[in-house]
Amino acid sequence: MTIYHFVGIKGSGMSALAQILHDMNYNVQGSDVEKHFFTQVALEEAGIKILPFNKNNIQPGLTIIAGNAFPDTHEEIEEATRLGLPIIRYHKFLGDFMKNFTSIAVTGAHGKTSTTGLLAHVLTGANPTAYLIGDGTGRGNKLAEYFAFEACEYRRHFLSYHPDYCIMTNIDFDHPDYFASLDDVFSAFQEMSLQVKKGIFACGDDEQLQKVQAKVPVVFYGFGEENDFQARNVIKSTSGTTFDVFVRNTFYNTFTIKSYGDHNILNALSVIAVCHYEDIDASIVQEQLLTFGGVKRRFTEKQIGDQVIIDDYAHHPTEIKATIEAARQKYPDKEIIGVFQPHTFTRTQTFLDDFASSLNLADQVYLCEIFGSAREIHGKLSIEDLQAKVDGAVILNEDDTNILKDHHDGVLIFMGAGDIQKFQKAYEMQL
């Protein structure tokens, strides 16, 4: 029986896929850098072997699944090539794997992970479901009818997929190290739209998505009256959000979510629309929405002393704004403190003013040094360039986070896609 060896197994998608195959009784192992990542916890709990990168890991009989972040010149991939072993890129493997199920892709510039997690949770309440979430969570089920998965637009990787359905949350300019402009991003989503087999569920409040052309029906959801699925009579509270859903101007049902902010209403609305089309009973959807515990690193909260600590993956101005607004809904009387680590120099440079505008929605901002990522480890920009545009921003040093203690009864939001968690951990160790 073949052994699947994952080169870069700690990547969020790779970790999730390894868990799926493990659950389905395949032999799985992998390798990566020795630095700790939150995505490896689930692998370790499943007993999946994680090795340090070394060409000697590659032995006859392995099938290699290669992470997208690693070039063909990586020592393990080179050794696999030398031995003549099958080498399959992550997105290619996933594209073939999903053919065994009714597949539902979730894509968009923002909200992919939260929406995929919610979709997987709701579908699981109705039918056996396998899923791959971008927070490193994967679940396999040999009896699965549905496969819900996150489909990333970066480098147009999602063009390896031909899903039955596709949720499109929004189109926004991001990944400026690859995409040239918003039009370039749109062209990728347009191409993806033509590969969907049964139907697209698109946010009709998004101007770009309104322009998408497809060979299959496009069902729009949102707050606007022109949408097929519309959220009305929204009631926001410190315990969650309740709203009515109208299907083509006819009342359908009332739903409650335990999350905050308009973006989470839209995420839920997309899932409700998919379930409506798949004839899943509304009562199951209502129940599952109420028991959804969220996904990793998306508004993940803990209380320490008199402070609320929130860990969030927000790394784009749109996401930062949504996260701060959600915190304001849940904690309307508390001071909101943003601790932000920019992710990549190109993104920081491209959205410098937008980052400043979003961060200025917080009461106080602390900035960490720019995280360069594997793709670019340095740039001309410095964190001082962002600091100059954010009102009263203070640069935070990992070795001295004591200043955060001054915010009694405050809400501290640690935001970023790099290693912002080390700042959070350093602070918590001082409490």
C-alpha cells in the first residue's frame, strides 16, 4: 500500500489534506521545517509522522504530494524525481480527489476559511461530509456525500478545480506579489466561474461578483433587495445576530448565529442558500448554525484577568475593519486595542493607506515588524512607514510587551498572517 509523503505538511491546506487521507485509512507522513506551527497540532494528535526536511526521507514506494510553496529544486522533490516517484502538486491532487463527492468550493478574497468551516459544520448535521478548511482542519469520511473545501485564488491555484458548486464571498485586490490589479483578480474568478458544474452562490452586494459570467445558474445573496437570498430585519446583540431570510422576496425562515459583524451574516447566508438548493431542512440549518464554534485563528477569544484576548488571521485592510467592527458589536463598552503584524512587504506597500484607515478604527494600535514570508524576506518598506499613518501607534517589541497591561478591562486583538502569535504568547507569559 502506497505511503503519501507530504512535502510541507504544516501548510494549512496540506495539513488538512493529510488529516483527510489519514481518516480514510491511507498511510500518511510528511516533512517540514522544525519551527512550530499551529497546524501541526492536529497532525500530532492523529499520530501522523512529521519529519524534518531531508532528502533521505524520500524512499522507494512513496507517492509525493508537494506543497505549492516549495519549488521543484527542493531537496526532497529533487530526490523523488531522481527515484522516479510520482510527484503530485497539492492543488492537482485535490482537484482529482473531489471528483468522488458532491463538491462545494468556497472562494473569495476574504471569508473563505470561516465560510468553509461553517458550511462543513452545517452539512455534517445533515449528511456524511468530508471537508478541508484553510485553518489546517481536515476530516475524511469514506461514506461522505459532500466535500466542502477552501479554494484559494493565489497564483490561480483554484483553476485546478472543477467543483459542483462554488460559493464566492467577494472579489478584492490582494496578493500584489502575484496579481497586477483588481482586474487581474477578477479575470481569475471569471475563469474559475466557467469551471463550476452545477451552480454558483455569489455575494450580490459585491460589485465585482455582479459582473461574473457563468455557464451555470448564479444565485446571489446579500442585504440588497435585488438578491435571490436576502437578509432582512437584522438584530445585533452582544450574544450574536438574528436575521430573517427572504428567498426572492418571500419569507423563508429566521436564523441566529453566535458570531458578530455583517460579514458573518453574509457567510451564513451563503451556507443557507446552498442548503436550500440541496433540500436540507431549515431546522437542521438553524440548529447547526447555533452550535458552530468557529474556526482556528478567526476571532478566537480567551479571557485573561480583566482583558479579552482575541487571535485573528486578519491581514488585509478589509479583514481588519471587519474584525474590529465585530469586536465593537460584542464589546460595545470596552476599549478596543489592535496589535497588528503586516504580512509581506508588497501587501503592506500596496495597501499602506488602507491599513492605516482600518487600524484607526481601534482605540489604540500597536505594530509589530513586517513578516516577510517565504516568498519575500525583505523590502524597502519599514514598520515606521505604517506607524506614521496610524494615530498614536506604538511599535511593539516581542521582548517587551508589558505596555499592553496598561489596558485594563480592554479587548486586545492580535491580527496577522505571519507569526503574530509569538507576540501574544510572549504577552500571556508575563501575565
